[in-house]
Amino acid sequence: SIHGRARLARAAWEGLCCPASSAGATGCLLTASCSPMAAGDGDESGGQGFFGCAYCHEAFPEKHQLEVHQHMTHDGLPFSAVPAPMPERERELLHKAPTDAISKGMPMSEVNRHCTPEDCWVAIDGKVYDLTEFMDRHPGGPSTILSWAGKEASKIFNDIHKGIDVKQYLRPEASLGDVGVDENLMSDSFWHTLREARIEEIKEEVRQLSASDAHPGSWSSSNQASTLADVLRERNLDLDLRTRLQALETQKRVALDVEDYSQAQKVKAQVDSLLAQARVQLAPQEKADGGIPLSEVARHNKPHDCWIALQGKVYDLTDHLLHHPEQRKAILAWAGRDATPMWDRIPGRFPSKSWMDYFMRPEALMGEVGTEPHVDPKLEQIKQLQAELRRLEGPSEDDIKAAKEAVVGVRMASEASKLSEEFRFPRLQEITSGRELPFFTRAEVAKHRGPPAGPAGTEPYIIVHNKVYDLTPLLQKHPGGDEVLLSRAGTDATKDFELFEHSEKARIKRDQEMLVGQLVPAEHTDWAAEAVMSNTAGGGEGASSELVRYLRYKAADAVMACIAMYAYWSYKKSKPLSRLTYSRGLRHLHFIMAIGIFGAVGSAQAAARSEGLAKKRYLAIHKQTGVAMLLALVMRAYLRLRSGIPPRFPGHPAVQFVETQSLRAFYALLLVLPATGMASEYFLKWAPGEDATGRQGDDERNAARAKDAISLHVRVGKLFQYVWLPFHLGYTTLYHYSRGRGVVRKVSPFI
């Protein structure tokens, strides 16, 4: 009972155990051998089947519950029980929703947990509804409801369905209670403490009931899930089977979104076949004599499997829904239910006599409505406990995390604009034309984070331009390394992909080798529209900030001021220099090269610590300074040939040798760095591939060469940054400065 369960939970939290009583009752409060309704099997008419308290009017279905009651209420008195009938409150609460065992209301944090397709709760106008069963027959498609799973949807519901009571479309058990708990009784955190305690209590109750069952076969029958959603909620379900079932459910929801009920029927057949192969059987319906019980009709409540009871008869209207779309909303409102109360309310519309005479085919009649089959009370109690357990446990933490991380973009205009990938690279449409790509939700992709050799269902997937790709073929081949790829596994990597401006050849190879599916249409993001919005907003992250824009303008002013000052000082120091020293032009070039070197190193460091558009900008600066350094190196050779040769500093021959080799290494590094960067760019974007040469394997060779080039670029860059710069600028400068030699004056243009 509710009162007994509350006392059990309270005693468990306080760490109370049943003490030894005068009657010899010992043991933990959750380990009693007595089963509910032990005496008389719980006769609701008042049989003496309950344990009554000898000191007050309380009665309990189990002995250990009475022990806890007397220990807490009549402490110090010996245990004493008397036979008692079922209390009135038990008869009233026997068939109520099991969640009332905790509280009439629930916190919004509990609603937030139920955010998956197999467990979809929504709060509307202060009430909580389980829309898992209703989702598939929603006239607007299941994806609309799923986008609000675990959320407060009152505003969107009332804006679309003004004046409509949602309860008229739902089964009674879909209404779960009110949103919020009485803060005078408990907090949100304590509500979850109650929930966890109740979960443990249910498991113990189920264990005791199954242990006391005299018919093991009937127990295994009660332990079977009755719906596919219940199967997917099972924690011990095989991971590969769960992944395949969820993938098929995604295909079904996409078909229902576009009202393609024929495709939904095909998917249902695939689900049934997969369950049969895995030997997973849904709980069979008990047979009844003389007709079809309403409990069996309730199992057929989908647009692609629609039974309705009417005037004592059962009809299969699945085929009618396929061919008469104008009637769908009225019929689906009563799918799996008895529509007799609405008979002839609106003549000419379903359900009415004139509608039946005009539309109903004889083959749609399946039989008479039969009486409900006899159900073993103990098995029914086990089923109710299992349903309550699934409801309280909710989705797994991994499923909740995946659903919350799958941030769905706003679906905008569907036509391809000039900024979309399909418009910019029309050959991509040729690759996907005619292919039936399976659909994925963002939550499903979020579970695919690797490792590459992990179990099925965890392969590293990414989303690029609303398509789903398997990263496995690209591993060990990507020029940027595997770490970059795996760090984005399970996410939408469109922005990162576009940062590096991949060529059409790379995109074609991507679709040929890695494409495994596409996002469900309801979760598409219009990247072309986002690009337009980004450009309109100023083209960057933080562009909306007035402070950022102000600093950018001031930074530009500072750069212009430095250039003007440089030109002024150059003009003031325009006197020709001696032929025995560097020319003034060479000195200017040395000074600019020094600025460029630190700019290239600084932009590389900044790009490594940035994301998004900022990273793209820093990489562009890095590339530009690299090309500029290569041009400066050529110009330096030209000016060096036209310049005087300054005398060497006097010093030890070893020091002179080290300084000379350091300068040579410097120029070699300046040559290798831009050359390797440009080589990587060439092999990625412009090198002729299989399409141009006709030789198989050219694309892979180009990708391997690009990877080798960028790998060499990174290693040389680290050598330049962490070895040459500290040594040359530190050791040689300090050595000459310690001997009073003006190293700066040797290269400065301002003398």
C-alpha cells in the first residue's frame, strides 16, 4: 500500500531494521517471507487477509510492514498482530497509478530525465504526460513531440492547439501527475532520494513475489515486456540489438513524419523479424473466449497498425488510413480504443452510421469485442511493479547524456542557396543520387564516440552538413592526425570541416568512403542560412560585442600608426651607409623578417588555443606570413648580393663556426617551413587524382603525401620555435653583448 511503502522507505533511509519481537520476528525490514494478500489472497470484499495492529486501527498486507509500523509508532510494546480486512484506503488506491507511492507531484528535474524516444515525458499546463505511446499517432508526426521530450511545452501546445484538452487523445495512464512538489514536505533532491529508495523496494518486492510463485512459467511470462519501448528500456538488453532496434525506430519516425504509412509498415515488419531472430518475444495477450478483448485492441494503436472498437465490434482501419488521408486525424484519435462514446456525435464523420455505411469495407471487420481474460492477481501485481520500476528508473545515464548533448539546430528554408555545400559542389549530388541512406538522430550519433575497434554501435561517427559519416576509413590517413578526428566524434563537425576549406575532391572522397546515413529531417540545420546570419552579424564570434569591435578598430589604428612611424624614421635615416656594412634595404628586410617570424609563431600558437572562426583567422595569418617569409627569403638573397659584407666579429673560431651554422640553419628552416605547408596544400587540393590520371590509388597517395608534408611542417616548426629561436636569440646575442658588441646596431635600419 501507499502508506506501507512510505513507511518502508522512511525506515530504510533512517537505517532502521526490524528488532527482535516477543513473537520471534527478526531480520531486515525488507526481508519478510510473507507475501501480500497471503491469507485469503486479498479478498477486496473484506476477507481477513491483512495483518492488523493490536494497538490501533492500522492494517498491512505483509507482516514485516506491521513490524516496522509498531516499531516506529508503538515503540517499546511487544509485537502483536490480529487478522484484519482490507482497509478502505487500500481498496481506493489499489488501481491507482503506482507513482503516487512517492508524491502526487514530481519536480521538473524528473521530467527532464525522460527525454528519449523510448521514454518521452512532456509537461503541459502544470501536468506531466507520458507521450511515448501517443508519439507515433500524433497528427504532426513523432519528431515534433520528440523535440520537446523532457521539457515544458505549454506555450507551443497552446499556440497550436487552442482550446483543446490533450487528455482526450491520451490513455488514462499517460497522465502522470502534477509538476512540482510541495516544498513544505520535501525538496527536489529529497524527492529523488525517495525515488531511489522506492526503486530498491520494488526490486525486493518483485524478488519476493517471484520466489513465492508456485508457477515459474507464469513468472517468466509476467517478466516479458509488452511493448517495443519496454524492450528498449531493459538495462540488460544486448547493445548491438538495442542499436539496431533504435535505428529502425528512427526510420519509422521519419516515415510517420511524412505520413508514409506503407514505409512504416515495412519497418515494423523488419522490427518483428529482428526480434524473432534475437528470440525476444513480447508478452503474449491472454486468449479470451468469444471475441477480441479491449486490452488486445489497445496494442494496435499506431497509424500503420490501427484497430478500433466500435459498437461491440473490432475493426482494422490500417488500410483505410493509407488511402484516405483526409480521415486520419479523426481515426487516429481513437486508435487502440473503444470509440463507441463518440458514435453519431457528428453525422457524416467518423464514427457515425453514415460514415460506416459509406467507407467501411467488410474485410475490415475482425470480430466481436470479447470479455477480458482472467488475470492472475499475483502476475498482475508483478506487471504493475515492473511498469512502476521502469517509470522510476527512466532512461540510462548514457541515453540522457546523449539526448541532452544532441542540440538540434533550427530548421530553416529547405531550398539550397548559393552558400550551401550542394550548390557549391554539384558533383556531391551525383554520389548520393539513388542511394537510400538510413536516418539517424543526433542522440544516436552522440553515442558513436569510438574507439575505432570498440563494440558495435560505438564506431566514431560525425555529422557534416546534416549527413552522418564513419571516421574509421579516415583514421591513420588524415593529414591532421587521428586525435583531431576522434576529439569531434559523436558531434556536429560542420563548422570545423569548413574551417579548413576542403576541396571538392576531398568532399567527393568523403561521401564515397565514409557516408553511412543522414540526419532525420526534423533535426536538420540550414548551414547556408547560418552563414548568411553570421556574415550579416559581422562575420565572427563575438562580433556583436561593442567592446570587441572598438578594440578591433583601435588595433587597426595602432598598426597604421606603427607603419607611419616606421616610414618617418626610415626617411629621417636615409643617408647612404658604408659599403663595409649591410645596405639599408637589407636592414629593412631583416627588421620586417623578424616581425614576420614572431607573427608566424604567434599565430600558430593562437590557432592551437582557439576554436571556430577565430582559429580559421589565425591559420590564415599563419599561412600568409609563411608565404611572405618565403618571398622575403628570395628578396634577401637578391639584396645580399648587392650589399656590402660587414666584417666578422672577432672571437674564438668555434664561436664563429656555431654562429655561421646557426644562420645557415635559420635560412634552411625558413625555406622548409613554407615549402612543406604549400606542399600539403597542393596534394590536398590541386594534385591530379584518379579522375585526372586514371591510375587507381592516386588519391590515397596524394592524401599520404599531404599527411607527410604537414607532419614534417609541424616537426620543423617545433624545432624552429623551441630550439633555434631560444639558442640563436639567446646564446649568440648574450655572447656578443657581454663583449660590448652592438648586435642590434649591426642589423637595425635606423642608424
